[in-house]
Amino acid sequence: MRENVEFKSLDRTPLSAFLYTPDSGNGPFPAIVLSHGFGAVKEMALDRYANVFCVSGFACLVYDHRNTGSSGGVPRGEIDPWQQISDMRDAITYVGSRVEVDADRIGLWGTSFSGGHSLVVAATDRRIKCVVSVVPTISGHQNTIRALTTDGYAAFVREVNEERVVRQRGEEPRMSPISQEGDESYEWSKVAGAGTTYVNTCTLLSRSFRDAYEPGRYIAYISPTPLMLALATHDTKCFTDLQLEAYSKAHEPKRLKMFPGGHYEPYTKQLDAIASASCDWFAKYLS
């Protein structure tokens, strides 16, 4: 059963979510909190993951980050990882307050940008009893500089500094496309985002926030919370080599699952396989 719900962040921003509860069995159920990557919304394949998890006996909360999708917040399109991390903690608080949920058995599932958030939260919030991070951001700075030439990065920094002047004057934020036509991200979001609330734009400062974001530094502190990383063999967005290096620094209990393809395969060809592996990991530690 899926219910449209809304919960509030600490600053009272309304966050839009789907709450799934199993049709069979007696609650309270173990629960999984799911959220998406940079600018993506909950209907872009996360609803399919939640369906799989729910059939396996887990309640699921799938929500849109603030300033995106059906959630509230301004400026629209502002993607601040640390604000999203705070909101993720509020999502945990909310789902733990539901009568259908066992607050002592909550897991976390994040992908891409939110995969990085899940590492940070699992390391610093012991309410989380199990975590799955799918093709996660490990180093926002590396993601940025690898996508740009040296001259391109210097121009990016100048543009960000100019934007801070503009914003301090009280002017409207300048916007930037999340992906450009022909890019792997653009081609996926054009299909996955059709008919949803997805908008292919973010504030210029969002890219600066990402450049300063280093969630991989938290991975060594996740233990004793069980961690599974689900990685693509050819991830050129969050970079497989960075993810494998981070995994080597994680402590037990941990599991590495490799899947063929690139960064967007978890939402398409590899969705069933990753959902199944995630279910097995959650069942081991939450059921």
C-alpha cells in the first residue's frame, strides 16, 4: 500500500514522500528510507525499488529533497548536500514515529549524490541499523575537476565567486542545467523524468556546494553499522576507482556488489539485480 505523505524538516520546510507498507504480515515493520541523486525525484525509479522492498516485508519512505520535485523550499533548484543530510535525519525521525514502523529497525538506501549522504548519516546517526549506498558520490571535488579542464575549473571558480556577489546583493539566483543534451545524464533523465516533477536545472551555487562535498571521508566511521556498496564497473560520473578506494577503508561488516555498466544502470538494466542484493542485505540485518 502506498500513501502520499508530507513531513517537516527542522526549519519546517514540507518534504513530500511516498510511504509504503506491506499488505501482509503484522507490523510494526522494519523500514527503509530512500532518496535520489543530484536533482532527481522519487518517481525516477525509486518507486520501483520501494515496491520490491515492500513486497519483501519492509515499510519504505521515499522522499523528494527540499527545493526539488514535490517538496517545498526555496530557492528552487538549490542543492545543498549538508541541508539534504539534515533533512535525511528528519526523514528518519518521521518514519520512526509511524505506528507501522519499528523505530529500532531502520535502514538507509541512497544513490549517487544521496548515496554519499547515506555514508555520512550512517557514520554519524546510530538510529540507522543498516545501509546500502548505490554508485555513491565519494568526492565532489574529484567529480568536478575530472569533468572540467584546468582552464574550465578556473572559470567555474570565477563564476561561483561572481554569483556570491550577485546573491549577496539580493538578486535572484542564476541557474545552470544539471545536464547537457548528448550527455549520459541528460539521456537518462529525459526518459526517466518524463511526466514527473523533474526539472533539469539547479542554482549555480549548487555546483559549488558539490565541489566542496567529500562524503567518502566518513566511510571508515560507519562500522559497526553494516554497509553494502553497489557499484557499476564503468561509472564515469562518480568514478568507480574512487568508490573502490573508499570501500577499502570501510570496516566490517561490509559487502561489495559490482554490476556491469555505467552510473545510470541501477535505474534501468541493473535495477532488479541491485534491488535483490539490497533486499538480502537488509533482511540479514533488519529482519
